[in-house]
Amino acid sequence: MTTAGRRGILAVVVAVALLAIGLGLAVLLTAAASTSRTLTSSPALAAGAPENDGIGIRYVTVEHRDMAAWLGILSSSDIAGTGFDPAGDSHSGTTVVDRAEGLAHAAPAPIAERDLVMAWFARILLVLSVAWVVIGMLSARTRLVRRPGAAAARATWLASTRPWRARESTLGMLALDRWLLFIVPVALLVATRAVQTSFFGGVHLAVVIGAWTVFALVLRLVVGRRSPWPVIAAVGGVVILRCLVTLVGLSFAGPGGSWSAFWTSPALRALYIAFGFALFVWAFVAAGWALSVQLGSRRATGGVLAAIGAGLAVPALVVALVGVRHTLTVWNAQLEPLPWSLARFLNIPGPMTVPDAAAWWLAAAGLLVAVVGAVLARPVRERVASL
């Protein structure tokens, strides 16, 4: 068997393993959602609450207004006509949130009003993304590669699916193709996250783009004088595929409506989590694999670890300085459908219960990973013994 064949088999095994882990996470999340029960603080409320449908929670009692905002409740209109006092019940003084309308009102009102527009934005981006991927697939086997931009699409497809060919896929590229190799994934990532937050998600965009920027800068430092285009093609291609998964979910009914139109389907939910998780991890695998051709396995592994650690440490440090609870409250209110809003349906404690030290611990963990990666990524100077 040829080396290319062995690498292909290894890539398939890794991809299947990542999908299996993703499906396992989907099963765990579904089990957690099915066993979650109504959160109440009074016997009367418990008696009047309906059975949990396995995904949504109808009545939730919270101790703080910030937690109510974290749950996606912006006004008392959500509990109108239920007979409960939105300022608090007579027993505990806690806020009562009514989920009687199910998942249709899961999104904050300003975001829900834009769902139809955001759905069309997502569909347009989805069509453009699919066209880019198809051009890349066809360019790998036809003369279409001679067209302007086709070489960049081909490089992202080859490097993301066969990262050991990332270097050869970027050889001889024109300046236009190299710019597209960088601009298309970045633009698609920003546009997808903007649509996901209905153009309200300043915090989400800042964290996501900031983390990816730090990750890319560290990889650029690791590459040094060598060409950075192979790893750009590998990571950029996976980013495009990952955005495709998100856009498929958003195209159903927009960010907020996707809960009822997409997320409530067990099969679609499992596929979303499995492919989303697999592609997220595969981005780092592809980056390391592409770098290994240029730097060797040890330095490539160290470079990716250093980039991951820095990409985690820097945003965590900023969040710690700004304030964990405030950041999580604003972040969750801006983002639909995953990952943060899933906590509503799993009885996960809100930001009021998240310790401020959590961000500092994440920053420390990221720094530790970055240091380990930097040590591994150091070039080893061979000493030539003089005769």
C-alpha cells in the first residue's frame, strides 16, 4: 500500500472517531434534556406545571434578574396570563418564567423579529459556500482550476480533506488565489457568526474572531520563514465546512426559530452536534498535519498546541478582566441556537453561579498548554562534531 493510501485510511479513521465522539455527546445531551425537570420553588407552582417535554422547560424560577436575562427573558410579557406574579411568587420572592409557548419564544424579542431576514441571509451564504466547495471539488479533477479563484477553492478542499497535500495544493498559485485563500474563510466566518447573532452579537464576534486571530498569529510565528499558505488552506477549508453546518441549521427559520424548526428534531440535533464537533476538532488536526510536512511531527504538534493554548488564554483573560457573569449574560443573550442557550433546557446553572475565578483558571490552563506547545515547537539545532 502506498503512503498516500495509508494516510487516507488514517484520515478516515480519525474522522469516523471524531463523528462517533460527536454522536456520543449528542446522546448525552439528549439524555440530560429528557431527564431535566421543571425548576420550582413552591408546591403550588410544582402542582400546576405541566410535564417536561424532554427539550423545553415550561416554568423556571430564578433568584436574580440577570439570570432571567440569561434565560432569554427580557420582559414580563412572557408570563402574561399565567396567573403568576412576574415580580416573584408569594413564597420565595423569586421570578417566575413561563415557557408555555415552548421553544418558539426561546430567542429574545429583538432577535426573534429578525429571524426571517436572518434565515434568508443564511440561505444565501449557504448557497455561496456550497458553490465554493463544489468548485474546489471539481477543480481537483478538471480544467476548471485554470479559472480565477478556482485554484483557491481547490486548495481549501484538498487541504481540508487531505491535509498532507496542503503544501502541494498551494504551489504555483497566483496572488489573487492566495488572497482568496485567506479572505473567503475569514469573511464566511464573520458573516456566519453575525447572522447567528442577528447582527446583535458584538461580544460573540469579538471572542470568536479574537480567538481565531490569536490562533492564526501563533501558527504564523511557528511557521517562520516557510510558506504559511499550506496551513492557511487547511484551516480555512475546515472553517468553511464548519460554517456550512451552522448555516444549515440557521437556514431553517433563522437564529431563534431554529430551536423549534431544527433543534427539536432528535436526528437533526444529533447530526448537528456530531458534525459540528468533528469539524471543530478536525481544524486542529488538519493544521498539525499540514505543518508536519514542513516542520516535522514534533514541531507541528507543538505549534498547534501553542496556538490552541494562546487562543484560549487571551480571550479568557479578557473575560476575566471584564467580568465573567456580565460577559456570559450578554454573550448568551446574543447567541442562538448553540452552544450557550442549550443550558436553558439542561438545568445548567446560570452565570450568577459561575465563579469569577473560572476565567482565570481557563487562562492559566491555556497558558500552560501554550508553554508546553512552545517547548515542543522549538527547533532542535544539530551539533556537528568536529573531527
